[in-house]
Amino acid sequence: NNMKTFYNTSEVSQILEEPQWIIRFWESKHPEFIKPVRRNNDPRSRRYYREQDIRHLRIIQNCVRELFIHHKGIEKILSGD
């Protein structure tokens, strides 16, 4: 299993083909679903996203880009309601 455990913002940006500011914006809108890890919990340190964060970001991306669902609707989808 050669899947990486953590991805930095630029890697996530490449995976999703979205600019880094979009990734950070989506994270800010859905902090309960996108929880990057930071070294020593330092808020100034680099974000490291996990597979689950990327899965949630893909759902958000699909909602925003394909389905035109706004962020309140995305909350329901991510919650499984």
C-alpha cells in the first residue's frame, strides 16, 4: 500500500486541480469535515490533509462545480442527512 498518509496544500491543489486558496476557503467553510493536521498544532504551520479530508474536498468540489449546491446544502450532504 503505497498511498501517502498526508498531503500538503499544494499536493491537494494538484490532485483536485483547484487553486490552493480554494482548498483553504472550502476548509474554512467546512471545518468539521476538513481537519488538516498541523505540526505541534501550530496554526501558522503547514496544513497536512489526510485521505478523508481529500474525500470530503472532492464531495465539496463536485457539489460546487457540477451540482451548483451552495455550502449550506453541502453541510447536509457531508453529514449524510
